[in-house]
Amino acid sequence: MRVSSFTRLLAILLATASIILAVTLFWASQVFSKLDQQDSAYTQLKNTVLIDLAGTIEDYLSAGDSQYLNQASEQISTIKRVHLSKISSDTMSTMTQQLDELDADIQGKYRALGKLSGNELALLDNALRQMAGSASSLMNYVAEANGHALSTRYYSLASDYYFETTNLSIYTYQLVLHYDKATQQSLNQSLSRLQELARQIERLDDLGVMTEIDEDELFLGEEPEDLAQEIKAELTSWPNRFSRDLQNTLVQAQQRQQGITALRDDIKQLSALMLEAGEELKSQQTAVKSQVFTIFGAAIGLLVLLAGGMYWVQFSQVLTPLRNLRDGFAFLIESNELKQIKCKRANTEVGEIAQYFNQLIERQRTEAQEREQMLQVINDFMQEMNRNLASIGHQSENTYTQVEHNQTQLDEIKVIGGEASNINQQVADNASDTYNAMTQSVGFAESMLKASSSTQQRVEQGLSSLNELLVGVEDVGKVIEMIHTIAEQTNLLALNAAIESARAGEHGRGFAVVADEVRKLARQTQDSLTDINEQLNILSDNSSKVSNQISALASEAQQQTEHAQELKRNSEGVAERAQGASQVAADAMVLSNQQTELVDSFSSSMASMKQQVNSSNQQIQQIQQSLEQQMAQIRDSLGL
């Protein structure tokens, strides 16, 4: 079989196998995608039933609100409309029937559970509160009848009644939470005890504490009544009513508990049905996955068989002829003989290659004879070239010596340029340091100038404040003078008042005392004003001295400011001259660096030229040696 035919057959078979495998993979992916959709639909249905619907039912049972039942009905409708269509028909019919029954019960008997889901102990709690309140009212009634002979008896019976009411409440809650005959018996005994206490209280005489009636009611002819009658009636009626309320409460609790149990059983049945549907779906998916894996394994088996068959055909039709061709080439190379290669199958590509190679061998025999003649001519030419290369090598050695001499001179120039660059660098550094120092001096002068200006401003402000203080002292002196005048007038008025009170005799003595006190206060005020005036005079004198000192300080601050400005101008002039020197040194250093760079570039060029000359000399020597070796080989091969 030809290799081209085998290649075409192999391509067709591989393409067919790839298409079959691709179709199998696509079908398997579709199947697994459908299984995933079924899992997702079942999970969503299970969550809706077990979480949403069951949670809504539990909310209804705990709150008793009918809107939760309406929400549960809507959830059932959504489940039947959306989720059931994605599962199997058998499971869908069973689930539909179960959901319809649950929906009907929700609309019917389970809706009545909400009416019973309120506070089951409301009636009993009210009765117990009323009995306890009646006992408290009786105690208050006895407290209003102070010192009555029956007060102690009333207190004793009221306390027993209240205590027995507490026991009754305990037995009631225990019985409602967990029904027990012993608890029922204890409750009945407590209730009987309360009835007996009520009868004993009923038989006691009233204590004479009447109701209060306003004037309007007295006008209408109403008479006050003893408060004990109403309290005794309540103490008697509530225990009688409690047994009936307790029975109704127990019946309602039992009915509600039965309804809750039935509703939860329905939810449990629906949950069990969901779990059965999940197991059924899992078994169906397992079966489908087994079928997919079987088909996929069959496809892989076919591919393995195809690979084995193709290997056998390739080994017999391709590899074996190629090995024969390889053996022929190996013999040709190892024996160094131009011998033709034999091939059994001439109609294959390998046979054609062997035929064409045999023709090439025949042509090589002819060309070998012609090449032998050409090699003699080449040998003569290579001898002439060897002599020319020896002459070129001698000239290259002379050039290399001259380049080394030039490079030595460039190195000396480079050293001189480096020393000049260093000197310029030192000059530039010194100028830069001088400039920086003068710049710093200018900064210090500016700081000193600012400080002097600030000092002068503060001195001027202090002088202004001190002048204002002197003006204020004068104003205070004027005010003190005015107060002194007022004190003198007050003293005169007090003197006149004392004279007038003396004239009044006995009737003016009190006024005379007041006038005398006013005169004393006026004298004290005058004395205090005299002291203040003396202190103000001292303050004025001291302020004048401080003003003179501050004026002198302001003059000195002005002189200091002028000196700082002169120092700043001198420092700026020195800094400008140092900057000019630094710029000149920098320009000289730039030129020196450029000269050094040019020398370095020329030195690099000379070094490169030296390397090139050396490399050329080495290449010439290698070429000469190679020519001599090749000439020797040619002579040996040709036998010259």
C-alpha cells in the first residue's frame, strides 16, 4: 500500500472516529445537562415544599393569622403550575392529588384552627386576675374599717383566698401544658377550697364601709351601700365560673392540638412523598448514567480497536519498507561504496525513493571523475593564496605595532585631561560652597531683618498701648475727682440731714443715725479716693519712664534693621560673584569633560582598531593554516 493511500485512509478513519466521539460527548453532555435540570427542579420543589410551604404552615399555627393560609394556597398553586411539570408523570400525579387534598383541607377544617390559636388561657387568666383582685379589694375594704371586731377574721379569709388563688393558677397552667389526673384532682380541690372560703366570707357580717355618693345622687334619692356586698358577690361568682371556663379551654386546646397534629401529618406525608420522588429520580438518573457510560465505553473501545488496526497496517506497509531503505543507506555510508540499493516493492513511495537514489548514485560516479580534475586546479590556486596571506600577515603585524604606539600617547593625553578636570571640579566646588555660604548668610540677614522689623513693630505697639494706658489713667483720675466731689456733696447732705433730725427731736433720731452712717461712708470714700489718686500718680510716672525706654528701644531697633539690610546687600553681592565664578568653573569643567570624552572615544576607536588588526592577523594565520591543512588533505586524497 502506498503511503499517500494509507494517509488518506488514516485521515478518513480519524475524522470518522472524531465525529463519532464528538457526537457521543455531545449526547452525553445533553443527557447530563437534562439530569442536572431535573436535580435543580427537584431541589427547588423540595425547598419550596419543605421550607416555604411548611414554614408558612408553622407561621399560621403559631400566629393564627388566616393570611398565612392564603399564602400557603398560593404556594400550592405555584408548585402545581411551575414545579410539578418538571418531574416524572407518576410522581406529578401523586403530588398533585396530595397537594389538592391539602389545599382543600386548608380552605376547610384547618382554617378553623386560627380561631383557636390565640391565647388559650385568656379566659382563665382573666378569672384568676379577677379572683386575686377581689381578694385585694376585700383587704382594702377591711383596712378602711379600722378597729372592727371582724377585721382579723376578714384578713385571715382574704389571705387564704388570695393564697388559694395562687395555687389554682399554678395547677391551671400545669394542667393546660400537660394533662394529668393528679393535677386535675389538685385543681378541683383548690377550686372547692376557694368556694368554701367564699361561703365563709359571705356568712360574715358587713363592716359598714359604704360607697361614696355625691350631692347629685343624694338629690335623686340614691342611698349609700356597703362595699362588702359587691366584693362578696365577686368572690362567690368567679370560682363557680372558673370550672366552666377551664373545661371550655381544655376542649379548645384538645381540638387545636388534634388539628395541628393532622396538619403536620399532612406535611409529613407530603415531605415523605418528596423524599420518595427524590429516591426515584436518583435511581432513574443512575440508570441513565449507566447507559451513557456504557455507550461512552463502547465508543472508546472502537477507538482502541481502530488504533490497533492502524498500527498493524502502518507497521506492515510503511515501517517495514522504511527499515529496509534505512539498512540500504547504512550499508552505503559504512562501506563507502557507490552501490545501488535494492527494494522489493517498486510501486510504493519507498521503492520510488530507492530508484531515484540509485540514479543519483550513478550520477555521483560520473561527477567524481570530473571533480578529481578540478581539485588539481584548486590545489595550485590555494598554494598561491597561501603565499599572499603570508605577506598580508606581515603587514598586519606592522600596523598592530603602530596602533599600540598611538594608544600609549592617547593614554598620556587622557591622564593630563583628567587632572585638568579635577582642578576645574575643585574650583567649581569651592565657588559653589562660597555661593551656598553667602546664600545662607542672606537667609540669616533676612531672618535678622524680619526679627528687627517684628521687634520694631512690637515696640511701637507697646508704646501705643502705654500711651493708651496713660490716657486711661488720666480718665480714671477725672472719674475719681468726680467721685470725690460727689462724696463731699454726700457728706454735706448727711450733715444737713443730721441738723434736721436734731430739730425733729425724738422723731428724727432714726434719721439721724442714718445720716451719721452716710457721713461715715462719705469720709471713707474720700479717703479711698485719695489713696487711689496717689497710686494712679505713681502708675503715671512709671508709665512715662517705660514710654521713654520703649522709645529708645524703638530707635535702636531701627538702627538694627538698617544694619541688617546693609548685611543682606553685601551678602547678595558676594553670592552673585561666587555664582559667576562657579558658572565659569562649570563651563571649564564641561569643556574639559568634552575633551576627555573625545579622547576616550578616540582611544576606544584605536583600541577597536587594534583588536580588529589583531583579529585580522589571527584570521589570516588561521586561513593560512586551514589552507595548508586542506592542501595537505587534497594531496592525500588525490595521492599527489
